[in-house]
Amino acid sequence: MKPLANDFVTLMDSPNPTTVWTCSPGLCRLPSGRLVATGGFRGPGMDQVEGNKSDGGHLGLIFLSDDGGASWRKVAEYPFLHARPFVAGNKLYILGHCGDLMITSSADDGLSWSEPAKLTDGQKWHQAPCNVLYENDCIYLVMERQIYHDCHAWTPSVLAPVLMRARVDDELTKPESWSFASEIAFRDIFENDDLISHGQVFYPIIPNESFYPSPNRDCAPPGWLETNVFKIYDPDHYWFDPKGKTIHLIARLHNGMTNDAALLTVTEQGDKPGTGQMITGFQQLPSGGMARIVSLPGGQMKFHILYDEEMKLYWLLSTQATDSMTKAYKLEKDRYNLPNNQRSRLVLHFSKNMVDWCFAGVVAIGGSELESRHYASMVINGNDLCILSRSGDARAASPHNGNLITFHKLKNFRDLIY
């Protein structure tokens, strides 16, 4: 199969690929048609990189394009990471974190930016540049707060996906403009013995520690992260809420396997949608049970969900694994960590219900394991799908720690529907 958008434009290229790595590609489209892209540099070599860096050495860059992504110009920097750009009211915002949630705004379509402001104080947050949802004159998005600090491994087990809501016309650099849903950490809901007995994790679980299926390849306790938000609009769908107060969250599932995701709900408690407290829970099935884990192509890695209002379809941009059953100690040295962590194939699916997915095609394939095409974001621009990827080439430090941010355009993407 020929990739749909293998050619690319390079926005970021590391000055030292072995020690300075790219991260956090985010993308949005302004009403004027201008594209706004964000990305970051991180790594042990950041002390040699100039710029408006955070105390932890993270540097974010902002790029603009007025020709549909054919060319880009850097306009500003920001001192935080995992940031996403989005429009609300008459302003453009970039929201990320540096421990606490951080935000900056632009009132002139991205040419100049406010001083970064904190939305929280003394907390620890996580995320990736996932999607946003506009409903009820509000914007909704998910960030993830680390609510326990006793885990000595990678932390998905102690993260809580937190839906954030704000009125689109409010000043979103002010903490009081935002409402936060209630918090649930993965380990508060899922019992390790149940996950194992139900076959929902691949490797043994060591509480708060990593299990090593082979030297230098580790699996942290199971958890969720990198959460997207969506709404069900079809009144014939089992998950449809006729009161309009239920919003769904879908997260990458870290369980050592492939093609699974975690599903949550948030229910608004006000008299009308967009108001009141937001309570996090799970989707009830007709059986009376709760849907907490669902199938999702590429759910083992960061993915991006986009709803196309024109076709009433959900689009899924995710990473495809092709050999997750290779024993960990048999993997080639250039494969990153666990067998399910293959990162060189970016693929596209579509669905009318967020459950049944149709394969649309391979977006891009790297020529080697180092040439990652993953952690991508996307926006619709007319008839085209614009994609920003965390990428690498032969100079990359690893498939995870790439050296490029690349822009890909998939023309007439709706022609892929069948």
C-alpha cells in the first residue's frame, strides 16, 4: 500500500539529535485559514540550546503558515511542554504544563503572545497535545493530574484524566475561568488481580515498580494517559445522552498490549449542558456493567480523535504495531522498549460511532525504526487533512526520542470513505 502522505515539510530539526529531542506537536486552524503549529525541544542537551526555556529546560516553539502548510515561519517561544493550540472566542491560546498548568494567549492571530500564566499552583500535570471539543458555548479538553507520588516507575497508574471546561468568550488565562471535573486515578478503579485474571494486562504487575521482561526493557504498572474528548450526537447510539450532559473521554491504555483504550464519561450536573459540577465515571452498558476498556486501533500509543461535522464521522490518527508478539529479548536493538512500542507507521481510520473502525490507509511510514511517525495531531482544512508528526530520521537518538517535527497533508481525505 502506498502511504497517503509520506512527503513532509520539516518545521523543527534538532541541533543535536543525540541529546536534544523533539516533542509535543500541536496543530490548529484559525477562522482566517492560518495554520498554527506548536512543538518542543527537550533532553539532556538543552543546556546548550538558547531560548525561553522552563526551569526544567523545556522549550516550546510557535509556527504560522498562511499557505496551507507549504511553508512555515517561527514567531515565538514558550517555557512549557505538552502544549496544544486552540481558538476560543476572539483569541488563540496555547495550553500545556510545566508541573502546573500553563497558558499563553494571542489576540492577533498568533503574531504576539502574552506572558505565560499559571492555572494551578503546586500541582503536577501531564498530557500530550490531544483534541478539544466545542459544545454549549464552551470549550472542553483533558489534562491529566498526577494525584499520587509513590510510584517509582512511569506514572500512568497514578494519573487522573481531568476534563476542563471554560466559556469560549471568557479570558482563559485566568484560573477562575476554568471548571475541573472530579478525579479518578487508574489504580483507584482497576484491581491488579482482576486485570490479570481477565487477561487485560500482558506482563506481571509489580505495584509502584516496573517489571522487566528483558534487560533494559520495562513495563510500568498499567494505567491511562494522553486522553481525547468526544461527544455522541446520534440519538440511536446506545451511549447517546438525550439531556446532552454526558461527554466521553478516551485514553491511551498502557497494558503491554495493542489496540485497547480506556473509556470514561463526565456528566454535567447543572440545569442545562455546559453548567454545574462535572462528575467523572464510566459508561453503563445494557448489561448493567461498565465499559472501561474498549477496542481502538493503535490505542497502545498516543492517538488523535477528530469529528468531521460535514460527514458525521470520527477520524482516528494512530500508530500501528505489526509485531507486538515478538518476545522482548528477541527485539532488535533499535526497537524502543516493549514489543508494542513500534512507532514507524502512522495510520488513519474512520467511524460513525467510536466503536466500529474502518481502515482508511497508511498516512506515513518511516524507512527504519529510528524514522518514527507518531504522536501526531491533525486538523481539517477544507478538503484536506493536515497532520503534524513527532518524527525522526537516521540521526535520531531512538524511535521515542526523535529529532524532527514534520507536517503532512492528506488531500481530499473524505474520498477515503467507503
